Amino acid sequence: STLSRLGRFAEAEQRLQQALTLAEAEYGSQHSRLVPVLTSLGIALDGQGPPGRSAELHRRALDITREHRGDDHTITLALRNNLAIALGAAGDRDGEQRQLRELLDARLRLQAKDHPLVGTAYQNLAASLAKTGQFDEALTLLARARATFTVALPGSHVRAFPWLTEALIQRGMENLMLDLIEHPDFVH
């Protein structure tokens, strides 16, 4: 919503809660017209914290859209990404990674392997895996993202995200090694 874009998340939340109540009264609790309100409300909650308050709203929007449009619809895939982000913010890395893997599988099945959204799906899953210490798989996925973006975004397009994420993962691996070496139980 406009209020969320302006950073007025509390006001946006209040108005979107009212809109959701009215929409549910008018259309019922599972109508597709609720999806934009649920998504906007989730974004407003994400903007003001604490993390994770929006996951159920994003899940509900996804479930409604899957029922009305199917698993492979573009909107369904975008909502799956929203849910993954909300789950990750809530600390549910397993749920986040499950959603991101399903999203990547769908993108690979539905779009050309060098489509930018495939690269983004690789990138997002890699970042999530790195947060749980799964560095080898994360780096493999980032290499695929890099290859995808190189084809999908030729020339002067910005393709820095896979490289930046890889650098952060490498730094995370170095920090992990330093933590291990400095641990009192480490045998020198």
C-alpha cells in the first residue's frame, strides 16, 4: 500500500485490517479478492516488526491463490517467495528453504533455464542455505545463478548479487573457521 511505501506501517496495518474485515464480510474468507489485502497487510507487518508476524498472512494468500490459480501461476510463485521471506524472518529456516526449493523447482520447470527469475531463485535459496551453514550447496547454487545471470542479463546489466552473496558466504566460512580455532576446546 501507499502508506507502507511511505514507511507508515502502523497506519497501513490499521487500515488494511479494516479492509480485510470488510472484504471477508463481503466475499468470504477464501475469496481471491482477499489476496492483495493479505499481501499488503503482511508487508505492513514486515515493515514494523517484530519479525515473523506476517507469515500466516502470506501463507493464507498463497493457499487462496493456489486454490484459485494453481501451483504454477506467476502470482502463486511470487506469493511463495513472499512466504519464504516471512518464514526466514521468523527464524524458520527449514520452512524458508522448503518454500524456496519448491519455487526453484517450479521456475526450472516453467521457465527457460537462463531466465532471470531462475537466477533469482538460485540466489535466494543459496542465501538461505548459507545462513544455516550449508556453504557447499550455497556456493554451487550461486555458481548456477551467476551462469544464469550472465546469459539472461548480458552487457551492462547489474549482475553483482551472486558475487556479493558468494563473498559474504566465503566470509562467513572464514569467520566460522576463526570461531572454531579460537574455541577453548580446539586442539592446537
